[in-house]
Amino acid sequence: MSIEVVIEEKLLSAFCPVHLDVINESHQHNVAPGSESHFKVIIVSKSFEGERLIKRHRAVNATLAEELSEHIHALALHTYTEKEWLEYYADNTPLSPKCLGGGKKEQRI
């Protein structure tokens, strides 16, 4: 089973999200073709109601602890309540920062 599918299944089970995107962004980084090491997760869940951002991220990280320790190099988290999602992001997917590591580092003059 792919890492992307494992992430999706674990998050669906743990948070019962009303919206979930698991996006493999590995191809944007200096890794071998077909790698599963860099992901963006956009998750909207009622379980985030009343929780600060750090607690939301810690909950997702705890759910994916095994994958983070063994497979995932980078995980961009976008965690929202239903209200936040509808007010701010329903029509716009948040962007991840550009990778400057490895062979793709920008030249500075």
C-alpha cells in the first residue's frame, strides 16, 4: 500500500473529516522519481473546533507518527474547522512553500 493511501486512511479514521486532500508533492523536490516523501495535507474536521493550531498539528502528527519516523521527510499541514474552511479557503487550495534544498537551491549573488 502506498504511503499516500496509508496517510489518507489513518486521517479518515482518526478525524472523520468533511474534507481531506492528501497531495504527494515529492515530484517538486530533489528526490527519485516515484518517491513518497513530501506531502501536503488539507484537512477539515469538526474535531478541530475550539483547538489551537498547534494542538491540531500535534494530533495529526501523532496519528502519522510511524510514517513520519520511517517514510515522510516533509509534511505541510493545513488544518481547519468547517467554519474556517468555508469562510477562507473553500475556493482556494493553500500553496506549499517552494523547496530550496538539494539540487534545486537558488543561486545567491
